Amino acid sequence: MNAQSDARPESEGVTPDRLLHTGAAEEVTAEDLALASGRDLTPENLAWARRRLAERGRAAIEEQLP
């Protein structure tokens, strides 16, 4: 095998783990939570996300991520 055949390109549509999980120092926003939940950034969804973050803290987004 050559080096080129050993390299596996990232599949389209698959999000790398480094982008899926938040770092401890990173602030989680309502926009982050809405998008991680598969919701559009509408006023209603942002209000939901703000309430969820207020109730659950950063655990709210970790519950959405695989």
C-alpha cells in the first residue's frame, strides 16, 4: 500500500468530532443550541434555546451532540 491509499478523506456530510463537542472554555450561545438541535434561527427557536440554556446550562448542548 502507498501513503496515498492509507489516507482517508473526510466523508462529505460527516462532521468531525472536533467540531461536535464544545470546549470547557467556550461559551454556548442560544444560536449554537438551536443549530445543534436542527432548528432554524427563528425568534421562537432562539427563545426556546435561551430558556433551555437557563435551565440546563451547557449540558443543554451536550445532550444534542452525538
